[in-house]
Amino acid sequence: MGLLETTKEKIFPQDSEARDHAKARLDNLALPHWSLGDLMDMAIELAGMTQTVTPKIRKKAIVTMAGDHGVVAEGVSKFPSEVTPQMVYNFVRGGAGINALCRQAKADVFVVDMGVASDLSELATAGKIIDKKIGFGTNNIAVGPAMSDAMARKAIEAGIDVANTLSKEYDLFGTGDMGIGNTTPSTAIAAVCTGKDVAELTGRGTGLNDEQLQHKMNIVRKSIEVNKPDPKNGLDILAKVGGFEIGGIAGLIIGAAANRKPVLVDGFISTAGALVAYKIEPFIRDYLIFSHRSVEPGHKHMQELLGCKKPLLDLNFRLGEGTGAALAMNIVEASIAVLTEVLTFEEAAVAGADK
């Protein structure tokens, strides 16, 4: 068996006993019952994920997967592919949005070259990025598959490998992405997985006008028609209409779930990766925390398919990079603080409410 198969065998549902113990403690905290609402609900989830009523977060990591897309040749983005490696250098310098928000959240940023169409070996050799390059950008999905089946598997397993390595030190992961044109394959993945019409799912990405938006919809429809991905097969979806960084995100999620590490899913592209991971192993849903809702119209439908009724935040984000996940890390830590630091009525010697 390959790494993907052996990793899937390690993924189990949340621990019901830990959830029950967490619920019992939260029911008896010295405050009006469930008065911290969603924070308390999340505390139960975190207990179930980590198999303990006293979860600890030693270190936090945002993993930003980077890759380029051949479909940019179809004019689906306002920015050229050259921006992808330029932004990778900006991440390394610490000057991007994700860097600022990670500094605020006291989280580390790991940039992974999954398939940038530029030679980044200098950065990799210097230890400034993680080199998992599958290829120099995907093929144009408007004319054929994004990648081979072997490449799709390699992308997933690269993400798993990153999760396995980082799980030795890090207890909370956030997904991130960088790749000009990646809302187009992500929209195709959303359409294949949700069954919704492309018009309901397609957004303006980097700021397309009405005419450009209609063109993008046509390209997404054409990509699905040309490639005919199997909606039940995550690897086939990734190979036919995905991206190298989307595969890396899917693998990161699968690997984190196998290590029982919670994963904060960022925006539209990250959720496309989560959909691929879900199609490969449905139990990964038990380890997902949805950080925010993107401005991209398809994001809501994607989250709903994955069981998310309401994300933690809704702040009109559409940057990606892992920015929403980084900001939401503060909320996850607050949830754990409620579970582990607030005293019960008995511990605080406070009279409880009348039954």
C-alpha cells in the first residue's frame, strides 16, 4: 500500500468519550448555562478531535501551498502567473497579509512549492520554503486534464508528508494557498462535488468585470465537459480539473486527521482541497474547523456539503493565503481556554442555578 492508503487507515471519527466528558464539564461551568455559545460547542469538537478534555496547543502552523495553473492562458485572471513566485518571495520576506496575521496569532508560516511555474530551488536550498514541486504548473484544464493520475496521488502524498512532519511539533493547522488562476479549478471542483450550476458558484476572483466573469463561467463549464471528472472519486477530480496546491491542501488535511490534529480550513481554494480530501476519506470532516466564509459565491455551497452550517467568521475576506485560518486561530484558543480554565460551580464554590 502507498502512503495515502496507510494514512487513511489511521483516520477515525472523533472520540465520543472525550466529547461526553467535555460536555459534562461545560454543563457545570460557573456561568449561565451555555452562555459562551459557539465557543462551548467548539470545545466539544476539539475534545473529540484530540481525545482529551484538556486539549493543548503548543504551536500553530499555517501551511500555504503554492502552485500555478495552465488555465490562466484562457484569460480567467486579471493577474499573470508571474505573480505567484513573486508572492512566494513576499511570504519569505514576511511582507504578505498572511505574515501579518500569523504574527498577530503567534503562528508560524510554512510555504510549500507544490507546482510554481518558476525555479524556486534557491529558496528551498536555503530552507525558506518546503520543496514538494510536482511540476511547473498544471496543464490547461480547458483543453485536457490538469495532471496525470500519478501526479494527483503525488500531490496528495506530498501534503500528507508535510502534515506528518509538522505534527511532531504543531497541534493546530491552518490551510493556505497561493496560485494565480486557482479560483477557476476550485470552481470546477465545487461544481463537480456539489452538483450546483456553475453560475451559482463562480466569483470574480481577483476582480473580474461582468464580461470577464461570463468568460470564466464558460471556461469552467468547458473544463468539466472536456474532462468529465468522476464526482465520487477525489483523485480523479483532482487530476482532471484540480491544481497541485489544491492536492497539497487535501493531503495536509488527510495527514492532519490521521494525526488527530484540528485543521482550520481557510477560504474558497482551501475548501476545494477539503472537498477533494472528503471524497477520498469522508471521516476527515471530523477534524475540520471552518474559519470563515469567503466572498466567492460558491464557498457557502462547498461548506454546506462538508457539514458547515456557520463558519467562525464572516468578514468579506477573499485573499486566501491562509489569512482567515490565521485570524480564527485566536477563537480556537479561546474555546480551549473556556474548557480548561473556567471553573465549575463546585470548583469555584459558587451556588448553581435552581433546577
